[in-house]
Amino acid sequence: MSKFLVLYRQRLRRDRWQLVIWILTVGLLALLSVTTIIKTYGDEPSRAEVLRLATATPAILMLRGLVRGASVGAFVFFALFAFISLLAGFMSTFLAVRHTRAEEETGRVELISATPAGRWAPLAATVVHGLVANVLLAATLVAGLTVGGLDPGGSLVAGAAAGAVGISFLGVGLLAAEFMSTSRGANGIASALVALAYLLRGFGDSTGKVSPDGLTMTAAWPSWLSPIGWGQQTFAYTGDRWWPILLPLALGAACIAVVVVLMARRDVGASVLAGRVSRADARPSLRGPFSLALRLQQGAIIGWCLGGLAAGLLAGALGSAVQSAMNDAPSITNVIRAMVQAQGTSMTQLVISVLFEFAGVLAAACCLQAVIRLRQEETTGTAAFVVSAPLSRVRWLASFLALGAASVVLVMAFAAVGAWVSLTASGDTSSAVSDVWQTAVDQLPAALIYLGLPSAVFVLWPRGTMPLGWATLLLGVMIGIYGGMIGLDKSIRDLSPFTHTPIPSSTGSDWVGGFWMLGIAAALTFVALVAMRRREVGSA
């Protein structure tokens, strides 16, 4: 037991700041959301109006959740639960991979296995660590909702559901670490599964059955394929059902059981899917810094591009579903037309723009990983060997930044191709088919901010590259994409690059904000390149 406690304390110490950020962010988001929703939508008629608009607009349901009534608690659960579950999923998968496959890559697991601690104690410590982290996240969520003034019973159901979803993805992350030979590959697969669960939930919600009064919905079958969708079925504050929580818990337990079976059959450091055998000599194309950066990042770039393609395909499919719903429901059509006419766009364009925001987030994450890879190369010592060749530090940095910029374009190009293919296959002949390319270009400025800012941090404060990079992206998504629904003040929402993304309309896109963001990204990149001339590679 003492050996287990030592390993568990090591994990707590290593993750203390990361978990504090994740958990406090969830609690503060819940508290802020409740207070702003009560302030902005204090009376039930105003909440009912928003919910009727949401049920008439699949794009809103894709982003938010399942509508189950106009009470304050139900409104908060609709607006927040899916996003908080997404955060719990990413927190859990990153934690699982960090303490399993990443430790095997560095050889630390083999050293620990050679001690009296044995091979199973690290896995047990990681599982307990993940369980405790999700219990704390659930407790913080319950506290934030209750302090905000919501019913304690419903808050307990909502918190338990979010914690259970996180535990299910803890198992998914551990299982991904068994299959992939690298931590990057395991994180990529696990993150893709979390995003897929969110998209399935969104597609199920947006295509569900709406009640005659427009205030409740029944999710379609795709939502039942997602742990996040299972959590929504608790109907916190309206039904307070506990049995759906058993589904994500069972998934997490099943994944952990499979992990135990696989670990008993493989060697330390091995994986179910073996990595490719490296060449004895590098190809002639692998002589430059850009080609080296591409070789290091190609797996991650392919993963993010596939995510962009999936988002594009879903955007086109959902646009077709919206058109069918408009044809079948004239009353809803009037509501939708009034909304889209105010924005000077079509409903299909609006749906694609909303889902392309998610593709823009994927593109931002892709280029952010290129900068984080720079820091990883430094900490492992390989960067020092690279720049010891006839290669300047500035050129080394510029190569990774160029790759990051190219990856942003690639992700959005794949999203545009996916939307174009799905819209064309559905027989859609509206202007939205050709406008998908413009919509994809509109997402580029916001994504490039997350290349320029982390690059400046990497040069000026290397240790802050990873935590500050992911934290700024997370905050940008929270206040830019979700801030409007929870009633955040516009001055706060304007801090997010995603708030200034050009919106396509019948007269074209307004690129004032886009040009400003491109200028800011270029300025930050220039600062990073200039400052890199005076910075030693490998410095803290």
C-alpha cells in the first residue's frame, strides 16, 4: 500500500496545477453561467422564447444541448452540460495518456516495474488518480451550481453525470494508450473520440423530436451512441434520473477491464498496434528543418484534418436536415426565416458557419501543437542536436511556424471539402454549396492567433508554452463560442478571437475583424522570430 501511495502522491504532485485549472474552470464557469443567466433571462417567458428559437434552429442545439423545459435549472443544464462534459473528457484522456503511454515512452514505467512496486501499481495509481479528479470536478460543479442558486438535488444529478462522463473517457484514454505506440498517437485517438462523442450528441439533439410547445425535445438515436448524450438523459432539474449515469460508468469500467487484459499479454513499452520500423538512413527529402518538422507532426496533422473533414461532412448533412425540417414545418420555418433574414444569410449558411467554428477550433489546436512540439523538442534535448548543425535558431523556429500555418489551411480545406461533398450529394443547389470555401477562409484569422501567441510565449517564457497555450484556446472557446448563450457581456466576449470571425452574408463577409487578427498574429510571430535570435535553445 505504501508503494501505491507514493505513486499516487507523485501523480498528484505532477498534475497539481493542471487539475486545479481544469476543476476550478468548471466550477467558476458553472457559477458565472447561473448568475448571468438569472440576470439576463430572469423570467420564464424570456427563457421560453430563447428555447423555442433553439428548438427551431438545429445549429444552436448542435452547440448547446437537449431542451427539457424553461426553468432556470433546465435552461442552465441545456446551455452548459455538453460543454462541461467535453472539458471533463479532455481532462480525463490527457491524464490517462500522460501517466501511461507517455511514461512508457520515456522508460520510467520499466524502471518502476523493476522495483518492488511491480507493474500493476502504476496503473492502479493512475486509475485512482483519474477517479478522484473526476469526483472533484463533479463536486466543484455541484458547488458552483448550488451557490449560484439552483436546486441542490438537480445540481447533484448534473455533477454526478459530468463526473461519470469524465470517468468513461478516463477508460477510453487508458485503452487508447494500450493501442498506440506513442503518447501523441494515443492523445490524438482519444481526443478524436471525445470530439466524436460531442458531435454525435449534437447531431442527435439537432435532429430530435420537438414537442408542440417547443420547450422539450426527445433526442434522436445518434445521441445514444455518446457518453455525453447518456449524461444528458439524466434530465437534471426536470426529471433527475439517476440510471443513465450507470451507462458511462459501465463504459469506463469495461475499458479499464480490457486494459488489464491487454497489459497482462504485452511487454512494457509495447503496444497493440506496433509502431513502424524506422529506416536506417533518412530519405533525401528529410534534410531540411521544415521536412523534419513535418515528419514529427504528420500524424497529428492527419488526425486534425480528419476531424475537419468530419465536421464538414456533418455540416453539410445537418444543412440538408434543416432544409427538410423547414419544408415539413411551416411554423418553424417562419421563426427561422425571421432570424436568418436579420443576419442577411441563409439557414444552410448559418448551420455551416456554426459548425465551421468547431473546425476553426480544430485548426487552432493543430497549429498550437506545432509550437508545443518545439518545447517538447527542447525538453527532450533533441533540439540542441538539431541546431548544432548549420541551422540557425530562427530558421528552426520559422520552419515549425510555417508548418503550423500550413496545417491551419489544410484543416479548413478538409472541412470545406467535406461540406461541399455532403451538400452536393444531398442535391443542395443553393449558394451555400459554393460559399463553403469562403466560410472556411473566414476561420483562418482566429486560428492563426493561436500560432502567433504561443510562439511568442515559447520564446519569451518557454515553461508557459503548453499550459498557457491550451488555457488561452480553452478560454477563447468558452467566452467566444459559448459566452453569448450564458449572457457574458460583449466586452468580455470580444476578448476571444472567435468572436471576431468574419460571418458570411448575402453581401459577402465583413473582414474588418479578420484583418485585425491577421495583423496581431503576424506581429506576435515577428516578435517571436526576432527574440529567438537572443535566446538559447534549451533554456528554461
